[in-house]
Amino acid sequence: MSFKSYFSPSCETRELHADPDLRTRYYRNNFTQVVEALKVLAEKYHLQIRDINEVHKEVNLIGDGFDCIVTVAQVTPIEAGIDLKINVFGSLGFGRPKKKAILFYKELKTILKFKGVSLHP
């Protein structure tokens, strides 16, 4: 973790991220199954689902001191890629956004059918 990313108040995952922990995760599920898994995750961690946008396939979650935008890329009807954008409220992150992203991916791996990391570069 670099000095800049440690203090950054936001964290975003993507397909070819320099940090292997922050790369896109793929699951053998469709968008509706991912939304149901996010509802389970929201209930477990006391998050509020602010918006579910089925056109852009995004889910906006808000928690205590942070918000998270989950973007679902439907690659095939049975394969979905999930990217996260996490913002903590405040000017310094102290590594919290990355920790939350890793935690969310870990929880989604137990709920959904995990396929792989960064499969479509």
C-alpha cells in the first residue's frame, strides 16, 4: 500500500489494478442474484441500500461513515463482474476504504458462486 493510497479517503476497484486485492471479481450469477446478495450483506453490516439502478446496473449503499457504489458488469447471462467504489466521510482514509473493499469481496465470495479475479483484461 502506497503512502498516497493509505491516506486517500476513497478506493476503487478495476480490472487491471496495480494492487491485486483491488481487482474486479467475477461470479457465476446474474444481476438479480447479486442484488439479493448485496441485500444480505447490507443487513449483516447495517447498511442502507439507497438506490438500485437496473439500467446502469449499480447499487448505492451507505453505512456509518462511508458510502459504496457497487457496479455490476453482466458479461454473459450467467457471469457478472463486480467493481466497488468506496468513499469514507472525512479528509483522510487511513486504509479504511481498502479494508472495506476486501471485506465486501470476502463476504460476496461466501454468498455468490465465485469464478475468478480479473478474467477479462
